Amino acid sequence: MSEHGTGAMLLDEQGGTGRATRDRDPVPGTGTARPARGRILARLLADGVPLLLLAAWFWYSANVSAAELPNPVEVGRESIDLLIGEGAVHTWTSMGRIVLAVLLATCIGSLLVFLAGVAPVTELLIGKRVLPFFNSVPALGWAILGVIWFGVGDFSVVFVVTAITIPFCLVNLWEGKRALDPGLLEMGRSFTRSRVRVLFSIELPLLVPYIFAAARLSFSVGWKVALIAEFFGSQTGLGLVMNRARQSFDSPTVFATIVVVLVIVSVVERLLFDPLAHRFAKRTGTAVAR
């Protein structure tokens, strides 16, 4: 083949490569523009939809009776009273019960999972008997049983919230234990035959993010459960406030109770759970379940 022919072929190949490279190159500026536009759109949706719903609430409440849908301003005043006014005692009583119940449920769930790890003979009992039992009993059933067994008071509410949130903790930790790296566990067993030592030295530190995720989920679920328990078996708390408002057809107070729960859960998520989740993600290199 002549040098001219070879040169032409090389030029064609280079030209083809150049064209292919140009075809693969992104349009200048689009690499960062698209993610930026996506973030802006996500922010507009996240902030815009609630504002539209609030505007619709204002409009609709002006055209119906207050018993059907109260004005947002009136609901806001009632919410402030439940947060920092005379009604705040009910809000923070519910908060204390929920925090105590979440701590108890997290401890009980952790102990059951660790028991299955230390004594494998109990794994079938915990996974196939205890967990389905707690999952099957409805919240209303626990609330009624709590009143029957313990009467009306704090202990009854804490018992109900604990019983209902135990499965959430147990499932999170159970799945976390199954996701542990078998290689790390085998390496730990090569240094010691003590299951307890492997549990506390290796498994427990690795399960901390799962324990945190279980407590996080249980906190939000606990508010839903606590109001049901207080509705039936308490002389204080937001559940009692809602029950009294129902009896007197006080719609603003019913809505205010819901708003207060939303505010508390959102603030705790933003100020406590999100920073802790970020810290765990930096330390472990993985995201913590929300």
C-alpha cells in the first residue's frame, strides 16, 4: 500500500476518533446545570406544595364552618398555647412518655437480638414467635389492655408505646445483624472463643447505626401510638386534649394537636436525628436509614 493511502487511512481513523470524541463530549456547562436545575426544582416542590396547601386551607376555611375546617390563624394560636402556654404541660408530658418508651423499646429490642447472637438456640423463638406476636397485636388492643392491666396513668401509656415500638427496633437490629460482614466476625472468633466478647467488641459497634435508626423510627411512630393510648387511658397528655376537643366539637384544638406533633417531630428530626445520621455516615461511609 502506498504511503499516501496509508496516510489517508490514518487521517480517516484519526478523524473518526476525533468525531467520536466530540460526540461523547458533553455540551459545555450542561454537566453542572442539570443537577443544579434538579435541585432548584426539588426545592420548589418541597416548599411550594406546602404553601399551596396552606393557601387552599385559608381559602376553603373561609367558605365553610369552623367546626368543619378552622381557620389556620386560629389553629396557630391554639398550637402556640400547646407549645409554650397553659396547654404545654400536656405536650411535654406526652414527650416524656414517648422518650422513655423509645428508650425501653430500643433496649428490649437490642437485648433480644443480642440474646439470639449469644445463644443461637433462642433465634427461632425470637424471630418466629416473639416478633410475629408483637407485630400482630393492633395498637388499639394494646391500648385497651394497658388500661385494663395498669389503669389510667403514665405507666399505661409507656407500656402501650413500648409494646408497639419493640417490633420496629427488633426488625431494624435483626436486619442489621444479618448484614454484618462475616469476615470480620470470623476474624474476631479467631482471637477469642467468647461469644460475649465478640458481641461487645465487634458486633455492638457495627450495630450502633442500626440502633440509632430503630430509635429514630420509633420516635415518630411513638407519637401516633401515644395519642391513642392517652385518648383511652390518661388524665394528661395530647391524647387527652384531643379527646376533650372531640367531645366539645373543638376543631381548632384537634387541628392544633396535629400541628404540634408535626412541629415536634420535624424539629427533633432536623436538630437531633439529621446531625447524628450525618455523623454516622461520615464515620461508617454508609447512609443511616431514615
